[in-house]
Amino acid sequence: MLQLLLLRHAKAEQGGAATADRDRVLAPRGIAQSVEMGQRMALAGYRPGTIICSSSRRTRDTLMGILPALMPILPGGAEIRLDPRLYEGSDQTYLDVARMAEGPAPILLIGHNPATHALASSMVAEGGGARHDAMAKGFPTAALAVITFEAERWHQVERGTGRLEAFIEPTA
């Protein structure tokens, strides 16, 4: 069984004319969100073997916020990398990135909307109860969708075949 964790970056500052969108930093609320989500992921036992993060500043800052809580539980040999394709990529780009992973280890993608929400929505089979209903309403900053698949390899994962195990929104 494969597990895909989709995390939208935490709340970022609005930026201004002098700040490129790619360089926006987390707002104080976003810093709190990322720390909270790292703690909640660790408590739930989510242990990604591969973490793939967009190259934008706000996603990297989100990664740095979750890592202190996750580092003690990450499996040996866990891989953490930046992928610039996730910055402006579509949900198809996100899926292509995930499908390139080797082995059965869980994958954590840290990215942006609308791609994160679109991918999560398209990967989950219809139904799913309250979790699915909550995710259908939107994918707020620092929200996490946890989707499992019966496939054995990532290249076998198809849209509409996943089960939404959790949809977690930050309280911050």
C-alpha cells in the first residue's frame, strides 16, 4: 500500500511590488501553522521516506517548520529535495513528480494551490464522508491530505483510486 501526503504551504506574507511571488516568506501565523502541522504529523506517525518541496521560499519555510518534529521519526535514508516544477506546476505535474518516486515509502509533497487541492480531489475515489466533505470545501494554508493507494509502485497510481485517510487543517 502506498501513502501520499499533500501539504499546502503555510500562510505567507502578501508581499509587495518589491517582492517576487517566489520569494514571499511565511507570516507569523504561517510559522505557527507549520510547527503545529509538523507536530500533528509526527503524533499521527506519518513517516515520509521522500519529501519533495516546491522551490519557493514559503514552501521551504513550511518544510523548515515541520522538520523539527518529523526528523526523529523519519526512516533511515529519507530523501528531502526541492523541485522547481512544483512552484507553478499543475496537478498533473504534481502527479508526474510523485509517480517518479522509487520504492513503496510514503511521499510528502509540499506545494501550492490550486494544484494541491486539484490533485487531492482527483486522486480520491468518490465518497469518503466527513473528511472528503471538508476537503471539498477548500484546501486552506498548511492543510494536509493523506491518501492511500492499493498500488505497489508509484508509477501505477491512477486518479480516482485513492482513499482519503485524513484531512487535517491547522488550528493556528
